[in-house]
Amino acid sequence: MYAFAHHRPTSVADAVKAATSSSQGVYLAGGMTLIPTLKQRLADPKDLIDLAALADLREIKPSGGGLSIGAMATHNAVAQDGTIPALSALAEGIGDPQVRNCGTIGGSLANNDPAADYPAAVLALNAQIKTDQRTIASDDYFQGLFTTALAPGELIVRVDVPKPDSANYQKFANPASRYALVGVMVARTGGDVRVAVTGAGSDGVFRFTAAEQALASDFSPGAVPEVDAGMMSSDIHAASDYRAHLVKILTQRAVAES
């Protein structure tokens, strides 16, 4: 690692002040991505703002008929909550026990890895990302590979998730990393259907709008349309046409199990 100054703030205000007063400050949540990056010397921050002491950001509580999840809530905490079963099941499938007990929902969303699970849930469930400055709708938050609407120094403090009438997440995981080669979350609330796909899109997580339109009038596996392979990513793990096939199959399974 390169040398850096370590900060351990005890409030959100102090954390934001430390980040914004540094020319190269970064937040440390669970560290599942940042620490390996530092060890490989792929990042050279001057200030590391450790959020571990912000206990109030670990709270998970009912809110407005849904769920308010503190940004520092671990995957394991989300998995054990159970208020939104599909979200808890998604969290239970992230990584291994060590990762689930360290990694956080806020860290995952801030990093916006194109193969991460939470972006599909947040987008399909129409969640809102609350920061120290504002509230960001999920449709506006994700802006491409590893890119979000967050401004420099802006800190996620919680995620507000409406409770759907039904939802289901299906993932085809890389057997080594447990990252999603393709992950699909389907959520239905009244007549509204939202379908979000992670791991497959060439520009990161996206809404499968053709499926949403079809399922709004016929919520059945047979209504799921074909997927444009041109939208899919292609790498050593899976070709674009294979990912397109998986998106359709996993969407059908999510509908069947919703």
C-alpha cells in the first residue's frame, strides 16, 4: 500500500468534513473492494475516512410501509432482517460469510460494480438513496460502470426501500467469486412491474423495460420477451449472446417464483 492518513470520524458531519477537506480522500465502509485495491497499489488516496464508528448508520428499521437501511448495514444484517424477503435472499447470496459480515449496502452502491447484486434490487424495488445532501431516486442514481450520481465527498447515509407486493431475485453466479454473471430482480406493486438486470449490461445495471411492459399486462413467464444481445457485455466468463439468454431465463424464473 501507499502511505495515507487514517481518519475515524464519529459523526456523518465529521466524515464529510474529512473527505471534502482532502484533495484525495476516500470513504472506507466494508472495504471489500477498496482494501484489495489499496493492497495492489491501484489506488493512492491521501486520506482514508473509516466509517466503522458511525453506529447509527448500521440501523435497519421499518419506514413508511417499507424499510430504511443504514448505509453501514452489513449484507448479513440485511439477510437476517426478512422484512422484504427477496432483498434478504439476495443479501444471503452475496459472497461468503466473511464477505457478508464485513461488506455493506452503502459501500456496494457507492462502488456500483457492474456485477454486484444490490444495484438490481435497488433499481427494481424503486428505492431511494439518501445522502448527507439529498435524496436520489434509483432511476437517477446509476450512471454507468462504476459510476453514480454521487458528487465528490457526498456520503450515502441510508437506503429507503418500498415494500413490494411480490418480488424475486435470480442469479447465475460465477462459481469462484459469487459475483453475478447475470442477476435479475423482478418486483411487482399493484399494476406496476419493474425488472432490473445486473452483471450483464455493457453499461452496468439496467431496467429491462420490454419485459416490464409485457409483464404489466400478462404477469407470466411466457410473456418475457427476447433480449437484445447487443446490449450485453462479453468477456472471458460469458459471451453476450449467452448473457442475453440468461437474462430471459432468469427473468422467467423470477416471475414464476414471485
